[in-house]
Amino acid sequence: GAGVSQSPSNKVTEKGKDVELRCDPISGHTALYWYRQRLGQGLEFLIYFQGNSAPDKSGLPSDRFSAERTGESVSTLTIQRTQQEDSAVYLCASSYLFEHNEQFFGPGTRLTVL
Amino acid sequence: AQTVTQSQPEMSVQEAETVTLSCTYDTSENNYYLFWYKQPPSRQMILVIRQEAYKQQNATENRFSVNFQKAAKSFSLKISDSQLGDTAMYFCAFMTPNTGNQFYFGTGTSLTVIP
């Protein structure tokens, strides 16, 4: 009965480097969400997957951010040429197809860009 | 556009007392869902309670209940008999199927339960 897992739990990188953040949703969950949470702030929606497709990419902050999902399972959020303002906790959540079901969140990846 | 506002950045309550966290939202949609999530220091977000907009009856989950005022677009969370484990950030969230199942979160209220 594993929940949503994310890796790494912490990532420190230098400005300008690329990073990949991974999310393993709960098996059978068709919907997958990525959020960004800056220190002391709420959740900022980034992207949402229904199956392997992302009907809404409007939340991605810039073209340096991209995400993909394969096999209706694992998702990867990639940030290219990281900037200091990218420092935040990146949270992943998954849920069943129907909108009224709750989102189950992972523990997040804390990204620090030096 | 959908917005969620939590006007209380920080609150505290004595153990065993009752506290109410406020949340207002703005939407032109008629079909939507409201949620309260809890985020303890461990960072793990946990669903506390959920309310469907079409239901007039306020949702209740043990010590947690909501006061849902649809006309006022208000969705407050009441925690009764507060416990030390209730110390956490609480986020109010809104979702409508008409915006691609996107969730909108408030900025959160930090609740501290004082022994």
C-alpha cells in the first residue's frame, strides 16, 4: 500500500544546471499533478496529467520547465538552466479519474539552487 | 479566474479548545469542490475534509467540520477539541471540472496548538 513517492527528497544544484524530479504515483491513479511551494507560501499549480497527456500546461512558469509522464505511471519534472528563484519544494499528487476524489500528495522534493 | 483567500496567516489555540480557520473563494462556476488540506512539519499534505458545492449540508469528519456559505463564497474550517497533533499549515483549496481539474490553493494558515 505505497503512497505517492518522490525522489530525490532534497536536491542542491548550481545555477545553470538542469535537474530532474521524479514522481511515482499511487498505482491505478490516472491523474497526476505537479505543484511548486515556495517558502512560507501556498501551492502553485504547475501541470496536470490525465493518463499520459497534459491537457493544461499553462501553469509552467517558463519554457525552462517541462514534464512528461509514461505508462500512466511515473512522471518527471525537468527544470533546465536552473535559476535561484526556482528554489522551492516541488510537490506531486495523484488521484483517480473523478474530480471529487482527493489528491494524495507525495513528500515533495526540496530544490535549492545556489 | 478562480481565487482562494485565507486571511489569517497565523493562529493559535489552547489544547482542547475550538478554533475556526477562514477561507473565501471567488468563482463564476456553479459546479465545484472545496477542500481543506493539512501540512504538518513533515511536509506531507493530508486531506482533512471535502465539500461538494451542490450539497447544502456541511461536511463533518470527527473533530473537523466546515461552515459552507455558498452565497457568501465562504468555506471555514472548525476544529473542535484541538490536539497537539493538529499543529500544521492548513490550506483551503478549490477545484472545478470546468478548468481541467486544476486545484487552486490559498496561501495557508499556520495553526499552533498550545499545550
